[in-house]
Amino acid sequence: MLDKRIKAFVTLGTQIKEALLRKESEYEGLNKEQINLLLNIKQASFKNGWFTELSVRTALEGIVKMLQEKYLVDFISKYINELSVLKGGKDVGIVMAGNIPAVGFHDMFCVLLSGNVMVAKMSSDDEVLLPGIAGLLISIDPIFKDQIIFSKEPRSVYDAVIATGSNNSARYFEQYFGKYPNIIRKSRTSIAIINGKETAAQLKQFSKDIFTYFGLGCRNVSKIFLVGNVDVTWLIDALVKDAKHLDLSKYQNNLDYYRSVYLLNKVKFLDAGNFLLKEDKGLSSPLSVTFYEKVDSIAEVEAFLQENKDSVQCVVGNCLDRALQFGEAQSPRVDDFADDIDTVKFLISLEK
């Protein structure tokens, strides 16, 4: 059964890729569910103004990459003994976030791979993409039909719960779901480290870490540490050319708002046209603003990370062993678990 589920997810990635390669209305050779997924891209954009076609396609391309057979086989090998004997069948509630397109896919993947039943409470901000992906998966292997339930409201009874939201909603989740085995995720954001030795190619990739999904994801960089004598204007010059796609009116409204607030309050900031840079010791910057902080050494960044370990999702740069390469923050691997909590191990533990 495990082999069949793995094969189904590999085929899912292949069929999503096939669909994404088609131009508009060129549906010949695609199955009904692939066509429906392409229509869902436009529907998602209609329902949520932040979900541009570029953003949705970027998210789906990330899923395609995640589901490549070589990555899945390596991933599964870490749990093969436990997963092979799992009975599964438990109702696992997933309270989905809706900040970026199809953000709940990895949780869905883990629950279905473990043979359990996904009971998903969808976010109203992202309610068409995952059902579309699920429909495609069911067409590949109907066994998943009884393992996938989408709901507009939380149930009163689960065997376990995975819930993702803000710090405020996490308090509600802990109250409501605390009696069940659970993973409850809170707000996080990401940082980058720049030491002045970065190449033009690396900085071009770095723009993806900041601007993909307009900065709405927990893997988006909201704070940059400049180590040593790095000139921040040099960084702006390197990033500004890759910020042209930020012309979405919803994003520009945020940009205009914070530009006005800073000007009225005589707060110093740097205006790069499509984004603002503000020197600030804080971690989570407002949408359209990126904080930066000058430090003398990497040791200061490491101290900051230790102090804020429960608030940082990713580190980007070439100065720390744990850091991702530039451009990788928004392309998580299949083994990149949110908040560093191993979802598969959690699901395996439900039968112990």
C-alpha cells in the first residue's frame, strides 16, 4: 500500500507539471481533473486578490519539484519501517492557513502518505487549489477518495490535529484542540545574512526570497543582517531590478501607506520604489517593508537567532552552515518541515 501511495504522488507531480506546461485553453490530451486544476488557478486569483497567476503557478511548480520520485524515495527511506506497518485510518484534522497558495499541501501529503484520513478545514482565502489537487490525486488512485474530507467548519472530534495560524489564533487552537495530540504552528518569518561577498547571480536569486508571494509567507525574508561594512544602497541597486512584478494594487496600497506613515512621523527609511528598507532591530517587518540591521560579526546574528528561535522559519545566506542558499527559501524540499516539527514522526506516534 505504501508503494502505491508513493507512486500516486509521483504521478500527481507529473500530471501537475503537464498541466502547467500548457498555454491558455490548450487542453487537448489533458484529463478532466488536470483541466479543472488549470481553471482553479484563475478561480483562486478571482477569489483572493493576492493570488496572482504567477504566485499560484510558483506554488504549484514547488509542489512538482517536491514530488519528484528521487526526492520522495529518499524522504520515505527515513520512515520506511514504521510507515510500512502503520494501520492508519485515523481522522487527522488540518486547519489550513491561507496566506500563500496551496500552503497546506505538505500537511495533506504527510497525512495521506501515512494512510490516515485528512479532515481539512479550509481557509476562505485558499479554498479551491487543494480540492483541485485532491481531485487529481483521486483520479490517479481512487483509494484516496475515502481519505480526503474538506470542511468549512472544524469538527468536534478528531484523533489528532495539525493547525497553522497567527499567534492569536494559536491561542484559540490550543484551547480548542489541546485535548488531542496536536501540532500547533504560530507566526514565523525568515531572515537573511549579507556580508558583501555575494555575487550578482546570488542577489538576483535573493530577490525571490523577499518578494515571492509579495512577502506574505513565513519563508519570506523580512529582516536582513548586514555584516561588516556592507553598503545598504549597494543592496538596493542589486534588488530593485527584480522587484518589478510588485505592481499589484493591493501590495502598492500597503507600500503607499507605510511610506506615508514614515514620512509623517519623520521615520528614516530608504525608498527603492517598489519596496522600502528600514533600519530596525525588530524581526517581522510590515508588508512592503524589509528591515535591516548592521552588525559587526556573525556571532551577533547567531545570538539573535538563539533569542528568536521560535519566531524564525528560515535563514538565507552563505555565512552559516544551517542557512539556505539564496533563492531557496520559497522552494522547500519535501523534508523541510514547517517550524522544524517532523509531521511524519508525529503521525507515526499516533499508533504508539
